Amino acid sequence: MNLLPVAEALNRLLSRAKPIAASETLPLAEAEGRVLAVDLTACLTQPPFNASAMDGYALRREDAPEPGAELKVIGTSSAGHGFEGSVSQGEAVRIFTGAPVPPGADSVLLQEDAEKIEGGIRTNFPVRQGQHVRPRGQDFAEGEAVLSAGTVLDFSRLTVAAGMNRPNVEVVRRPLIAILATGDELLPPGSTPGPSQIIASNTFGIAALARKAGADVLDLGIVPDDKAKITAAIDTARDAKVDVIVTLGGASVGDHDLVQATLIEAGMQLDFWRIAMRPGKPLMVGSFGGTHVLGLPGNPVSSLVCSLLFLEPLIRRLASLPPVQREATVEAAVTLRANDHRQDYIRAKLSKSAGHWLAEPFGKQDSSMMKVFAAADCLVIRPPHAPELPAGTPCPVMLLRPDLLA
């Protein structure tokens, strides 16, 4: 079987991914990062009254067109305690920021532009019509659709939603991702491995990446290389109506690689497997109807690289979230050798010199070496059949932390 190019594999995966239509209602305090399922309309008008933008004196502009006007102060309007009367000719009301401008007044004179005199004030500055007054409805009006469906609720949008008097919001349901680790050799962290056993680590990184991408996670645990037990775990995921089943290990076709065959026997439609990439060649993609299946390699680095390339974009598409911008161009810190037919993702450190970002690959790139991946800042991307790249030449990278170059 020919190896599938990375870009073609991703396009095939995402072309079948339809954004989740189901929604749920959440309290505003729990909605950060979620996507609005419907337009959000205001339940009130903001501001609900003509409000003062400054501390000063509410007055009629026609009473103080020029400096030197003398006005009688008849009361006070403060936030939460508006003046209950109205302003007539020759009168003013002491007013504070956010307080209602009383009827009759149309402008606010700054407190520093007024001189106190017995019983009132003398203006020391000309007054413009409507100055320092926030008109009723200046921000939004009751019934106005302020936020559109598809909007991601961040700190600024949560603020306006609260100001619209919306205690709850209807948001798109998060994708549910089931993660299944397989292998007789695997034990959970905290165990004492036997001579032929290792600690299972992939689940934790994949789950963290999935949650960060916008998904909820169902951990199916570790299942031995046993078709019946793998089938039972798959049935659990399907009964839970998960959106994606992620398997870790066993997706190839060796004597002990049972996952692909078991999935197919359970009804999975295999779309493709074996990608022209390093690490991560044995990636598998299929589906049970509307449930996506992503079979990741067992080696930790391979599974993490494949998750960045395929699982994260899939989750973001299902969740109606924009893609994470990880692509960047930096300079090669050392000469990079010519590449073969597989697209390489090389773990590297970033540094800055003379205003330029440089990527320097680690000397060891074995796909089982978690420590090197944890220390890396980026993956240098070497396309298939790329010629030797001299040091100092621009090269594409995938940032492991998207804001690293900000």
C-alpha cells in the first residue's frame, strides 16, 4: 500500500467532519471558551438611562453657553441613587460617574470646571451640548442581537453577555473523545512494572491535548491484546455516543496488532492508514457511521505528533472552533540533511539571535523519547524529498506552544 501524504490525509479526515449541531445551556460562569449555538440578544437596554460619564454637574446647556454662568445646585445624583426631581432653568444637580442624568438636564460640566459659590456653582468653562452624557441605549438596545451564533465566548464577550442580563447561554456541545490504550505490556502510572512491562503514558498527553482543543474525554483505560476485551471497550464508547474513538497502539497489522482488525470486525469502515510521515506512519482513520475513529501509534512521540496534526484539527472542526495557528517560519540553526519520501517532524529548540528565531534540532529523534519531546519548542517540518537546507535558511516549523513567538 502506498503511503498517503500528510496534507491529503488531513483533508480526507476533515472533509468528513461535520460540526456538532447539538447544544446545551450553561451558566455564564462556565461558558468560557464555548461556542454560541444561537444569536445572543440583549434582555435590556444599556445604558438603561442617560448616564453621566464623569463627576461634575448636570445642567441645561442653554443655561451655561459661556463661562461665568451661575447656577443653583438643587440636589445630587449618584450611581444607584438618582436625583428624583428635574432640572429647570438656572439649576444644576451634583452628579457622579454612572449616575442617571436627571430630566431637564442635557449636559454635564466637569467638577474641575466649576467654582463653588454660595448655594451653587459658577461655570469656568463653556459647555457643549450633550457633553459627558452617555445616551440611553448607546451600547445596545433590548432585543438587539449583540453576539452571533458561532462566536467563541472569551473574556470580552462574556462581559457583554453579562451586561445583556444573560445568566445562561446556549452553546455548542463539546465533542466527546474516547481514548483506549491497548497492549499487554502497559500498566498505569504508580504500578511496579514486571520484566516485560512499561508504564502507559500516552493517554495523559492525548487527553490533555483533547481537552485543550475543546473536547470532553472518556478514558476507557488500558485493555490487553485481546479481541473480546477490545470489542467490549469499543462497545462502551459507542454506547456513550462518543464523537471520536482514539486508540493508542496496535493499529498496524503485525501478529500482536489487533486493534485495526477488531475495529473492522465490529463494523468500522476503514478510510486509510499508513501516512508518509515520520514519526507516525501507522496512523489509522475510519468511522462507525458518524463516529470518527483515529488509531494512533503506540510510541509516545508518534502519538503526540499525530494528535497535533490530526486529532486537534478534528476536534476544533467538530466543536466549531477556529484552527490553532501553530505554523511559523524560522531559520535553521544548523544544516539540515536532505529528506527521503516521508515528511519529517523533527523536535527542536528555539532561540533568538540578532532578532532572528533559530530552530536547532535535538541530536536524538527516536519516537519513544518523551524527554526530548517535552524539552522541544517546535517541530521542524521537512517535506518529502526536500534537499539539504543550509544553516540560516528559512524553514517551516510547527509550534508546540502556539504563543511562543508572540
